[in-house]
Amino acid sequence: QVQLVESGGGLVQAGGSLRLSCAASGSIFDIMGWYRQAPGKQRELVATVTRGGRITYADSVKGRCTISRDNAKNTVYLQMNSLKPEDTAVYYCNAQRVYVTVINYWGKGTLVTVSS
């Protein structure tokens, strides 16, 4: 059974930094990434990275966040800098296997709170 275990969330002041980690069990995933859901809002993409290293960022985090992955450890990271109060959300790790169809796996989420 696939498990995604996130860590690194917490409370930080505006302008601060946090690094999220997500360790996945099982074989390597085609795409790994991070999504977030703020109170009262829909879950949205933050960033994804393919097994080959192709990266996508949401416009709202470009220039402030860096996603990376260690395929040997089946782990994905999200370095977040210059955090803003509007970054406050539960951050979910996502992993996908793509073969004919897309199979999504989700972590339980880690809370990031940015105080002003």
C-alpha cells in the first residue's frame, strides 16, 4: 500500500521560510508534487516535478518556492521562501503513476501557518 508521509509544516512569520518533505513508499512515481488547500477554498496546485525533472509552478509561488525530488529516496521537497499570510493552508503531497490512466496518491497534509 502506498504511503506518503509529509513533514516540515508549522508556524512562521511573514517573510520567513519553511521546507516541506514528503517520503513515499513503493516504487518510483512519474510525477510528485505539492498542492494546498486554504480554509474555504479549493485545493490548488503549488508545484510538481516529473521523474525526469520537468517542473511546474503555480504563478502565485513562482520565484518564492523551489521543488525538488530525490528519486533514490522517493522523496519530494518544497522549499518555500518569502512566505506570505496568503500561503497559509494545508499542504498535501501528491504522487502520480501514469499508465493509460493517472493514479493519484495523497498524503494526509501538513499545516503551514504564516502570521503577519
